[in-house]
Amino acid sequence: MGLVGLREDVCWLYAHFLVSQRRVCELLGMAESSYRYRSRRNDAALRNRLVELAREKPRFGYRRLHVLLRRTGERVNHKRVYRVYREAGLLVRRKAARGCNAKDARRRC
């Protein structure tokens, strides 16, 4: 069970039983700080820029888009670019393998 699942369980137990958050977290083996953590990360601007670049250059992957971002002066970590790229669903589709023909009969296809 992941952290998200544990958070949901803590919420449910806390709402349905008269027990403290501390006790519920202790029962489930989860740190209270993990339960209360809220991310302050906002990648909306980067996501919009990546989508815009991907529409201009649909065959570019996240590495080449990262280079384009750096050329325009944006300082962005490549790992962050990859994460946002995946979350936006911008994966470049791979080309399908070609079938065998008579010339390829000697080789395995």
C-alpha cells in the first residue's frame, strides 16, 4: 500500500472513530508529518511551455525539449522536465517494427 492509500485510510479512520490523528497514524505505522504534508510544487507554467513546444516539434522527446528550454534561458532540471513531460502525457510514440521480406529470409525477423 502506498502513501496515498495510507493517507486515505487515516482520513477514513479519523472521520469514523473518535480517535486522534496521532493514534490513527501510529496504528497504521505512518509518520504524522507524512500525513500532514502538502506539496507546494507548481509546475503549471512548465507544463504549458512543454505542451507548446511539443506541439511545434511533435517528434522531439523530453531530452530535446529540455535543450530547447535551456536555449530560451529557462533553468530547469532534466528530471523535473521528464516528470512533467510524463504527467502531461507527451510520450513520443515509437515506430513499429517492419515485417520480414524475401531478402530477410536468411536472417531472423
